[in-house]
Amino acid sequence: MTVRPKKILKIITGVIIFLTLPSLLFFGFLYFKYNEDLPTGIQGEQADALAHKMLDALDYEAYKTTNYIEWTYKKRRHYEWDKKNNICNVFWKENKVVLDLNNLSKSKVYIHSFKNESDMAKELIEKATSYFFNDSFWLVAPYKVFDDGVERRLVITEDKKEALLVSYTSGGITPGDSYLWLLEDHGKPKSFKMWTSILPIGGLEASWSNWVTTESGAQLPNFHKLLFLGLEFDDVKGTR
């Protein structure tokens, strides 16, 4: 029996609707439930004072003297970061990239332990750079509030608490992103809300409550909760 083109088109349309409609409904639910406008705040001494309070709660001095940080992101990628010299070994699948963050052109690529200098190496360096900036941000973001190109604003939340709005005007992979740090009374971060170019919903909240104190004294997270998702870090280490 021959199936007519109109019937085939009808079947295909039905399958597409069946697959996409639940996703669209789910996204719509998330959007109307969680989407928030970027808050406004005040720059100046009060914002900087709150940022220093957060850093003090995390022992920023210990982080500054931490020369080596190691971690595994979501069991997918492993990092060995020589923070003092700003060089990081990035491992995923069969790839290893020795990422020179001061001069990316000096980075080296190994595939199955063999050095590679082909066009593929350039692509892997770009990918490793993107991985590093994303994955390290989820590890050390609180310590970056006074980086170059960062703006800080004091925001008063609906429950009359002070929060720190941090906006990245340059640097990294996605300049223009903003994060609202929600703090415990003593200044330690408990979560942040995000307004980023890669998320279609503004104001999504991720936890920053699972902290470990490393050998160097630096405090780093090993887990974040974002909606019903978990961002897990294993083998988190920090040494001088």
C-alpha cells in the first residue's frame, strides 16, 4: 500500500509536535516561574565593602597563597591548575591540553599521549580554554569580584537583605554576564542568581553552600544545585 505524501507530512508534523510541545510547555513554565529582570544597585564604597565581607568570610588570603588547584568537573573533565604560573593541564576523553593562560599560543596538545600540532590542536586549545573559564568559574567565582573589568553594586532584596551584584564587562568567554550573590549574615555566599548570555531565563538561582576547606586553607565548593540539576566536583584540592 502506498502512503500518500500528505499523510507522510501529517505523520511527521504530529511527531514534531509530540516531541516539541512538552518541551515548549516546560520552558514556558520555567520562564514564568523563575524569570526576573536584572536588578539595579548602587556602585561605590558600600558595594565594595560587601564584596570584601564576602572575601573575608571565605579567607581570601588563603586563596591568594594557593598555588595549585585540582578538580574534576561532573566526571567529564579534569584540571590541574598551576595558579601561580597560570598554566593548567586540561584532560577530557583522549585529550590533554597544557593550557598557557598567559599566552595561549604557547599551549600544547596531546591526543592519546602523542603531541599534536595540526589544525585540530588549535580547535582543542580553543575548546580547553572555553572549558577552563566555565568550569573554573563554578569553582572560584567568589574570588573574582575584584578582577579587572568587574563592576560591583549593592542591591537590597525583597526581604531587605544586602546582596552583591557583580557584572563582568570584559574578560572570560562571555563578558556582559551578571550574578547576584546572596549571602549569609556573616558574608559567606549561599547562592547566586544569574543573568547570562547562554541562559534564556534571567535570575536562575544556583546554590553555593557545599564548601570544603582545602589543605591550603582556601574554601572551594564541591557541588551546586541548579533547579533539579546538580553540578558536581570531585577530587577538589588546593595546596601552596
